[in-house]
Amino acid sequence: MWNFFRRKRQQDSDKTAVDPICGMTVEKATALKSERDGQTYYFCSQTCLHTFESQPAG
């Protein structure tokens, strides 16, 4: 039974991400995104995306 939940969580994490600015869970397929240092970040709104992109990398 626990393997079912572990697999389900893995499937969900493949489809969702956490907005690094506000912490909201977003669907990767429809979220705004930005790449930095080879990693893709996903956002719930233009405000969070703009906040992220206005911060210096690193």
C-alpha cells in the first residue's frame, strides 16, 4: 500500500513544481517558467516571475 502512495507522489512531482518565491504548488505544463544556471524554475504569476528575475543569480 505504501508503494502506491510513494509512486503517486513521484508522479505528482513530475507534473508539479513549487514556486520559489511564494511556495505555491503549480502545474509545470501551464506555469510560467524561467531558466537559471541550467535549472528550470516555475511560477504561479507574473509577479513571482518578475521578482525572481530581478534578483541576482547565485
